[in-house]
Amino acid sequence: MKLATVQKVILNDKDPNKINSIIASTQSGGVGSNIECYPLSLNLRQIPIIGEQIYVVGGSDSASSATAKKIKNYYISPVSLQFNINHNSLPTLNYLKPGGSGAAAITQASAGIPAVSSTDSKPELGNGFVEVPSISQLQGYIGDVIFEGRFGQSIRFGYTPKNVKKSDPYIDGATIEPSWSSTKPESPITIFRNGAGVSRGYNKFVVEDINKDDTSIWMCSQQQVGLKLSQQITLGVQPVSIYNKPQLILSSDRLVLNSRNDHIILSGGKGVHISTPNWKSNVDELVNTIELLTTELNKAAALLTGLGVPMDVAGLTQALVKLQLMKQ
């Protein structure tokens, strides 16, 4: 295994033999060489940025046989030199030339000296990549499994740990408490976040905030989540903020449900409730009221022909009251 610095990233499929490949520079004793590398796993790829460091391992080439083994270079995901979730490139490691004087920079970086002085040039990170230095990492809790992208996307497979800020001989306490709660810490929670709504700056922790993050999917088991609804819900429904049974929460500025070939099906064990800026109701109550109004209108039409029965004025009045109560 050897340490190398990314010099070039191949993003096209023009040459089938070079798909997903990168060019990386290795340095030893002031002399370097460029090598071609491929991702160790195609199922979980992390495409590096120019100037990031990777570990390179040797493995079998597709042309290998039982009698003739050919070696190919494979790379492992970038080293977190700067502990930066956005990128870990260093200006002094960008575009190192074979035989150049970049060995000292690589030696320092691999020894854990990632600091960049104000005199360093702006890093060339690769065409199309946008540097966002203000993005913060997610606060992790002992036992969590977390996947994070470079721009505020994340998936957390977690739970609800207690006393996370408390330290003991085996752990230094966390900086931030979870933004959810539960009476059963071991109950699992899975949080998908796209677009961090909170930032504390580089090398600082944040937690998911369902009210501020751009788009969220929270898969809860026994957690309480402090979601602030845009509209009040109808009476008789337990608020999201105190509900502590399994629930799925989707939150964003806009939700679109699109069925291209078949129905959209909404099925509620107790009911389906709808709240808008002007109306709030559950579907059962709304449809029952419409049915009553329609029945009375039919009676009125029959009376005009002399064949009907008297209208239920009280029932009609009750239906109108129900409709008025649905209006905000």
C-alpha cells in the first residue's frame, strides 16, 4: 500500500479500459511517478478531488489468468487530511510533477500536518467542483453509522443516546445533543438529509434539523421529533411533536407525488387529514358532509316537482356548520 496524490480524474467513458480511472502522483526521496488507479469498489464510489491523497493497493487485473497474474492499481477513498467534509485537498499537493520538489509536502501531510498558510495559492480542485468551506460535519454518537456527502447530504443510522455530553474514562462527551428524543434509547432512527440548514463552520459539528434542513426524510420508531407544521392539523390528531410511535416524516418546501401509470393511494388506519391555509378537515368528515348536502339538495329538487318529501332543515344546517368549521 502506498500514498499518492490525485493529479487527474477521468469522468468520461470514451475509453472502456479507463472508465472511473484517475492519475495519481507518488513521491519518494524527491522523485515521483504518475500511476493509473481504479476504485477498489464500484458499488460504493467516492470520486476524489484534485490534490486529495489516496491509498493505492495492488490487485489482479481483468486479464489475469491462473498461470499469468497481472497487477492493477486500485485506490481507497481520500485521506481526511484537513478533516473537512467538503474536500481534503491541499494547495501544496496540487499538480505535483514527477521528479518535482513536492515530496516534503507529501511527507508533512502524511505526518498529520495539514495546515495551510495564507501564502499558499488557491487550490485547483478540478473543473466543475465548488468549494464550500462552511459546511459542518454531523455530530456522531457512539455506535452510529453515518454516510456524508461533500455538500450537506447525509444518511444517519442511529438511535437516541442519553447523556451524550457526559464524559467518562472511555469517552469524551459529544458537543451537541440529538434534535430528537425517545424514552427508549435503543429504538432505531434513520435520517436522510439533503441540504444542511445549519452550519457552525469548518471542523465543527451540527445535528440534523428537520425545520431548517432543505429536505428531510425521518424514519422513526419510538422517537419524538419537533417538526413545526406549516398549517395546523385537524382536531383529534396527535401532534407530530409528541407522537412517539413508528412514523415516517417527509419535510421540504414542496412535495410532489407523481404516479406515471397508476393510482396514488392514500390509506389511513384512522383517517386521512388535510390542512391548507383556508381549510382543515379529515376526508371522512368532508365526504360525509358532502353526501348529506347532496341528499338534501335532491330532496329540494323533488319537492319542486311535488313528488318529494320535506327537507331535513336541521340536518342541512348541521352540514353547513360542519363545512364552516373546516374553514380556517
